[in-house]
Amino acid sequence: MTDAAISRHQARAWLSTAALSRLVCGLVLLLSWEIAVRAFAPAYVAKPSGVLAAIPRVIVDPAFLQATGITLAAVAEGLAIALAAGIPLGLAMGRSLIVDRSLRHYVNGFYAVPMIVVLPLVSLWFGYSGAARLATIVFAAVFSIIINVADGARSVPKDYLEVASSFRSRRLRAMVDIVLPSATPYLLAGLRLAAGRALIGAVVAEFFTAIGGLGYFILYNSRTYKHDEAFVGVLLLAAFGVGFELFVATSTRRFLPWYRRDEHAN
Amino acid sequence: MRTQAVQAALNRHAPFVLSLLAGAALWEIAGRNASPAFLVPLSETLVRLWELTASGQLGAQALDSATLFVTGLALAVAVGMPLGLLLARVRALRVGIEPYVMILYATPMVALIPFILALMGFGFGPKVLVVFLFAVFPVLYNTIEGARSIKPELIEVARAYRSSESALWREVMLPYTLPYTMTGVRQAIGRGLVGMVAAEFFLSSTGLGQLIMTASQNFDTGGVFAIILIIGLLGVALMRLGLFIEQRFARWRN
């Protein structure tokens, strides 16, 4: 065998042991969950076999599909608003000392506020409606976008901007052509955080205001002791959370291969 | 010289102070012109805050919240860190469990609250569990991430020189993973705070969460703003603390 063939063989062997140990660990986790519920918990409590049996029922249930659609649409809309507001603000903060110093404490402060405390306030302002949920999502998402875009705009290499200004490029032009592209990896890191927070925001808003959506689907089904059905909703939320992580990670690697994700992102 | 220093300090801090004043003025003016059901001026919020403090309500409820938060967070660190370190050392186990930790890290834990309510009811225990679930996965996830960053060569060299297990931990495992763990602790502080309020909202109503709920049910907008202000300041202070902890340990990372 050649060296390449040997290392390929080793890689494959390693991969299969990794896959195997993942499978074994997964099975052990599921099995201990199943046994624990069967031994100690009432019959209505969600267990792997029950959830598995509920999946085909739930995913064709129009109520479930509609709830999922509503929540996802609200998250997408909220993220779009947060991006539209957050990118210009972040760029301005990253490139202008005055803007940065006057806004930084507010942005950092609002970012540190646990988003869930605004629920009583937004439900006071917008009523128990979709608008309250949208406001919660935007509040949850916008500050991590602003902070990350500002970080990105600040880290643009000086040389680039000097070249641009010596070629008499206008400031706005340089902003769009130089600052924004080099802040993109940061923007993606911010978006990754924002999406996770937006999802949480949507769910808590639905818990709080009892308006229709995936969060309310979970709440309603668990209250009526259909925990297996409710748990399918949790699985879907987890899938969205993981899916977005993976999407951002792969698109950063694919489109911005020179960039290594920095560790300090929250 | 002196005037220069003063000038520099003024340049640094003036925008911050001005923006703070401008924000306060904006709040005051907007509050005076808005319907009191929607927005109350800063001055009224502060008066309400003083009333809540003077009556002892705020202090008692804040203590209640703090107990919940600290218990949950302490449990999360006490479980997440040793478990993460164990996984760091036992490679086969780490490879197997890693993907599940990643999934749980990305899952919005709020979605589990209805189940916890149905199973465990309204006591202190279920609320601690909520804070714990919010906080434990960042600690675990980051500790594992740190374990992955240890170059296998380092462990091989340590082995080749017949270093004992305890020396290996002291010299290689801990210095490489602890900084990552502390990043996890910082994230856990932020998430734990969300968990604390979520538990107080959706399980039995206690602590600062209860104060907000009562205020909003009584249409006491000033009270709502006052408590949000307090929780916000708490959030900022805790985030500072988290950054401080993280940076203290980051010194020996790279």
C-alpha cells in the first residue's frame, strides 16, 4: 500500500470508530431516558419511543405546520428588521468615534438586558398580538448584530482605507466597497447569535402572550398532557437552532475561507 | 501637561456623559408627552423605584431572585466543568458525546419549561433546574472546545517523559481548557439570567419576575420600568463580571 492509501485507510477507520461511538452514546442516552421515564414517571411524560411514534402524526397535522410557519415567518421578519437597522448602525459605530462613544453604552447595556424582561412591556405596548412577538424578536436580535458589525468595521485594515482615500473614493463608497465586505464574517457571527436569540424570543413571546405559533403549540400540548406531541415541537426548534449554526459555519468556510471564527463571540 | 490630561479625559468621557444625559432627557420628554399607560418619564420611574426600595419589596424579591440565580449557576459550573474535563481526558467518550452537547447547546431551553412545570410543579427545585439547563451547556460546550484545542503532541510528549496523571492535568489539561471553560461561564451568566426571569415568569411567580408581573397586571407602568431598569443594570454588572473572569483566565491562553 502507498502512504496515501494507508492514511486514507486510517482516516476511514477513525471515522467509523467516531461514528460508532456517537451512535453508541446516542443509543445509551435515549435508552436511559426511556428507562427512567418508564420506571419513575407518569405515563403521559415524553419518552423516546412515544416521541418517535408521534412524529408521523404531528408532522402532517395542519395545526403544527401552520404554527411552525407562523413562528418561522416571524423570526425571519424580525431578523430582516434587525439586519436592516443593525448593519448601518454598526457600521457607523465602527467607523465614527463620536457615534461609537455616544451609543456604545446603550447598545452594550441593552444587549446585557435579559430580553425576556421586555415581555410585559411589549405586551403593554402592542397588546397580546403578533406585533408584540415581532418586537421581542427584534429586541433579542438587533444588539448582537450591531455589536458584531461594529467590531468588524473597526477591524478593517487601515491600509485599505488609506488607498481608498488617496484614490479620492467617497466615504460612502468606501463604506460599501471596503468596510462592509471586510465586516461580513463578523456580521455572520452576529447573525448566528441573533438567530438563536430570535428563536428564543419568539418562543417566550408565544408562552407569554399565548398567540399561535410553535411555542404555543408546545405549551398547549404539554398542558393537555400530550407531551410526546409537544416534544416533536422541541425537536424542530432544536433542529432550527443546530441548522442555523451549521449554515453559518459552512457558509463562512465556503465564502470567507480566509477567516477563522474568533472565539470571543458570545 | 495637566490641562492636556484634563483635555484628554474630557475627550474620552464627555461623549459618554453627554449621551447619558441626552438619553435621560429623551426619556423624560417622551414620557411626559406619552400616555402614562405606555411610557412614564424617568423621574417618575425613579420615584417608583424609590418607593419599591423603601417598602422593602425590592430588596426581598431581589434576594429571592439572587438565591435562585446563584444556586442554578453554581450547579451548572459544578456539573459542567468536571464533566467537560472528564470528556476532555477520555477521548472516545468525548467523540461520542460532543455532537449531542452541541445540539443541546443550540436548543432553545425555554421550550422545556412547560414540561418542567407539568412534571415538577411550582417549587424552588424546578426553577433551579431551569436556570441550570440554561447555564450548563455553555460551560460544557466550551470546556469540550478547549479540550479539542489541546494538541495531541503535548499529551504524547508528557507521556513520553512519563509524567504522572496529576502532572498531566496540572501542566497540560487544566491550563488549556480552563480559559475556554471561563468563556463558557461568562455565557452561562448571561443565559442563566434569562433562565432566572423565565422561571419566575412561567413557573411560580417569585422574585423580580413577580414584581414585574404584578406591576404590569396593575397597569403600574412606572413599576414595570423601574424593575426593568434594575434587571438591566444587574445584567450589565453581571456581564462585566463575566468578562472580568474570562479575561483573568485568558491571560495564559496563547
